[in-house]
Amino acid sequence: AAAQENQKNLNAQIQYQQNFLKNNINLNIHLESNSGVLAQQEFTYIKVEAGQGVYKWVDYNGNGIQELDEFEISEFPDEAEYIRVLLPNQHYVQVNESKYSQTLSMQIREWKDLKSWKGFIGKLYNQSSYLVDRKVAKDGSSFHFNPFKDAGDDQMGLHLNFRNSLFFNRGLPRYTTNYTFMKSENQYLQVFGLQKNILESHQLRFQHKVQEQWVLHQFLSTGKNSSSSTNFENRNYNLKQYELEPKISYVPGFNTSIDLYYNY
């Protein structure tokens, strides 16, 4: 067997946790650096009984050949005839991984029962989280420490996620409101190139209990969904998404609920 040259690796992590203002603000930070290998994902699609799979095949170019970019998640169960199977992989790339995660929560709890404007502020609860996980091709003995720095063509993988949720009357039965903003970006390496997906959404949820047995719900969502592929240009897209779901629930007993809803 051929001798493998010596390599320099670095594996380290730092954790920080702090509470401020009488535990009204809570902060958690995690920073990590690793050296290792990244497998190039290789997969195929196998036909199964109708309704037992997840994907369907659409012969876009009409050549009668099943190609990787012609399989889609099926909207209807009777068309779901294929499953995706990962193949044994022998293709690996040396990478440096740098990761940063943070969570921050805020609420002025001692103001919750006040009658002034402070009482309104005390009923608000905000929680945010941020994660960036970047994998960069290793170049000799160099290291990539900064998870926030774009690595250009050397970037082999990226997972970036931001989420912020603002609550009013969290956990209470009346006028419970939640607004959430989410944005994620994923980039991963496959044998046929890099695949990149970006999701962004705004969501509003409202719940209010009327008397003792009726509960009103409302859900609104709007967002964007985009995808880009290195080699499959026909799989690049940018979509706008909208969703609406009003619902009314009748709860005559502890274990019984009757729901009437509409979803668009």
C-alpha cells in the first residue's frame, strides 16, 4: 500500500453561556472547528410497488432513460413508485469544518402581571437561533477557522439557518400570537456537482379560546424557495409560496375535539 503523507488536523470547541438582567436574557454560544473527510453523495432510484415509494419519474427529454434529475417527490400516492438509495461511497474529500451556533431568549417576567404598558411588554417572549456550519476543501496544512467567511470554489458544504420567534401570551389560552421568521441555506456536494437550496418564510399563528369549548385558530405563511445546481440547469428554480389555514375547534371534553378548517 502507498504511504500516506502526514497531515495536520485541528479539533477544538468553545462553549459560552450567560444569563443577564435577573435571567430575563439567556445567551448560549458554541464554536467548533474540525478536520476530516466529506463523502460525495452518490445515489440511485429503485422502483417499488405503487404507493410504497416517495418519488416519481418524469421523462422530461423523452429519451426513455431514467436520469438523476428526472425524479421528483410525488404529489399523489399512486404515482410514488421509486425510493432513493445511497450507494456505497469511495469518493472522499479532505475538508476543514467550522461551526458556530447561538441561541438568545428574552422576556421581562416580573412585568407580566402589571396593568400598564409594561404589562404588555412582559407578555412578550422572543427567542432567536443562528447556526452556520461550513465545510471547506483542505489545502495542505492550512486551516479554515472563520465560519462566517465564504470560501468560494473551495467550499464543499454549507448549512446556514436563522430563526426568530416572537410570542405574545405564550402558553396561555387567549390571544396567543406567534410570528416566526426563518431562513436557511444549504449547499452540499454530490458526485455530479454542488447543489444549493435556499428557503425563507414568514409565519403568523393566532389562537384564541372563546368561552370554554370553542377555540379559533389562524395560520398565515409566505416565503421563497429557490434551488440551483452546478450541472442541471433545468432544475434551477425560484418559487414564491403562500399558505392560509383558518380553523375552528369544538372541544366538548378532555379527549375529544372536532375541527373545521380550510387550507389554501
